[in-house]
Amino acid sequence: MITINDPVLFDANILINFKGQLKFLFQFFENIIIHRQVYEEVIGQPLKDEMESISDKSKIKIVEDNFPTDYAGKSLLEECKKELKDSFNIDDLKDLGEYKTLLFAKFNNVCILSSQDTTVWRFITESKYFKGLKCITIQDFAYMLFLNASNKNDKKVSKSLYKQFTRNEHPFECFKSFMEQNNNEIPKFIEFEANRIYNFEQLIEGYRKYNEEDLVCDINDIIQIICDTANHNTNSCISCLYSRIDKNNVDYSIRKCLHDYSMGDKLCLDVRQEFTMKIRKRVRG
């Protein structure tokens, strides 16, 4: 069985989504950590009881705040708190679980946390002090199930779980291709999603800049044309996120490859990411 051996710090929303199935979830993790703030104030008594009932089979550790006491460490801690408060709602306690979880991970050598909160996803991707933390999402867990599947039904269940928590513009087969390119290293979903968003925006931007002097040209019209064209030209350069405007032959149905690969060769097939619809920006969870 493929499992995660490194300690994983769980945020509340993953636990809540797997209420009644924690035994199934936790079997794939060797070291489970939960901050006491999450345990006491967020997850509720039924989940506490469920964790207690499986504690003999799962390694669950409840942790407390543990911060540096030296001058340099305390200064960094204050900077980290300030950055967190700029993104999370601490005053009314709404995001206090995420706040405590991220601080614990930062100062206690925990490199992997688990969260389905897209605000957390954006934060660890873009922040100054927390960038580099890895985050296991339910989509990553679904892919773990897929890798561990022993029959077609198990694979179907894993894909269904993935689809339940994923927007349609990030299809499982594209994620599977991305994971295989990255040696099936988990977690990768946040990176996969961010990569698709970025490359879609870069594709759009090329046509926007070309048409920027045309006052009647609207960005939404450009997006619609690109998506419609891709939808009618699947499995081609036109429906690949790594296609770009060809400034020597500007046409929505003619593209050049960002990587300069030839259509259909091995490098092209290994890297290509299909799209047939608008890929939306990530929004606050």
C-alpha cells in the first residue's frame, strides 16, 4: 500500500469531510497531527469520539503551540503572525484553526499539512514566510486511492471522489498525466491547479495584447473564442494549455508550442495538458 510516512498536520475541513470515514482516511497516513485549537473548538464531539475509537490503530498526536523563545525566532514569529492576519480572519475566530495550524507547521519542522481551504492553498503558494509548505488535498488523497486500487471499481471510486471536490476544468485524466510526469509524488494537486490557471491566463494574455488597440475587443470575447476553438479541436495544439499565439500567423486556430515541441511526438504527448473550457482563477475558500 502507498502511504505517507512523513508527519501530516490536518486542518479541520479535511476531517469534517471524512466524518464517519476517519479510519479509512487515516490508514494511508503513518503520523497524524492535529492542533489542539482544531481539536477542541472546530471539529466537534462526534469527530472526537470517532478519533478516540480508532486511536489504537491510528497514530494521532494532538499538539500545542510551540514557538521559539530567542530574539531572532520571536521576531520571525511576529512577522509570520502579521502575514497570516493579512489573509485570515482572526478577530472573530473564523480562521483561528488555520492560523494555529500554519504557525505550528512553520515553527515545528512539519513540511506537510492537509487542507481543503483554497485560502490556505493560495497562502502557501504565494506567501513570503510560508511558501514551500506542502499541502495534501482531497484530490491528492483520491489519487492515492487510485494508485492503491486493485480493481476497476476501486479506480472508479477514486475518480468519483476526485470529481466531487474538483472543478470541471481540472479533469482527472489531466491530473493523472501531470502526476506521472512528476513520478506520482504526492502532494501535487495545488501545483497542478496553479499550473493550469497560469498557462491558461498566459494563452489568453497573448491574444489580449495583440488585440489591445482594438477598442471593441473584449477579454471575455477572446476567452470565449479560445475555449470554443479548443472544444472543437480536442487532442490538438489548439486544445493544449502550452499553446501560444503565433505572432507571425495570428489566428485562433493556429498556434505555436511554448516548448517548441512537434505535435504528437513523445515530448509533446508527455507534457500536453488538455483544456476545453475556461479555467477560472482560484477563489477564497
